[in-house]
Amino acid sequence: MAGFEFTLAGLPGVRHFAEVVARRAGLPDDEVGDLVLAVNEVATNAVTHGSPAARVRSWTESGDLVIEIRDHGVWAGQAFGQHPPARHATSGMGLWVARLLAGQVDFRLGEEGSTVILRFAGKG
């Protein structure tokens, strides 16, 4: 299991990490791009809405690539990207985009922080 802590300034490193683990998992180029975009959206939300620092880590499970992003904030009252943003929205699209691009998105919320788990189908 690989991972590290990051801040807003560390988002380029999160994108690089996501690309590296996706390529190691054997995902095709178009799926690597989708994975990087989904991870970037969730990671950006973590450090702009959750807490100044967050953690990203990845592993494989049952042949799938799993990426977890955890912050120390507490989310309350949000739809977690279950509904598309309004037609002319200029924000609020990150989790919606992540849901469209990842095979599965799960949330674990608690007083200790918020965790988003993205699962991408393996190529096994």
C-alpha cells in the first residue's frame, strides 16, 4: 500500500501518483486520464473543503485499483455528487465527475474525518 500526505500545493504530486499507480495497474491511456481526473477532483475537495492536509493511498483488491483520499474535515448535508450540477454551475462538480469516471465511489464519514474511496476495474 502506497500513499502520502498532501496539501493544496501538493495536488500536482497527487496527480502524478495517480498516474503512476494507474499505469502500474495496466490501465489503458484513456482510463488513466479518467482516473487522474477523478482523483484530482476528490483530492482538491479534500484540501479545499475538508482540511488543509489530506492523505492519499492506493492498493489493489480483487484485481481492482483502489484509491483512498482522507481528510480531517466533517462533511454534513451534501449530496456527495449523487445529482448532476445545475446547468450553469461554476462549482460543485467534483464529486459528480468522480462518480462518472470511477467504477465505484464510497464515502466513510465520521468525527475523525471524511474518506472517499474510488475503485477502478482491473484489467485481469
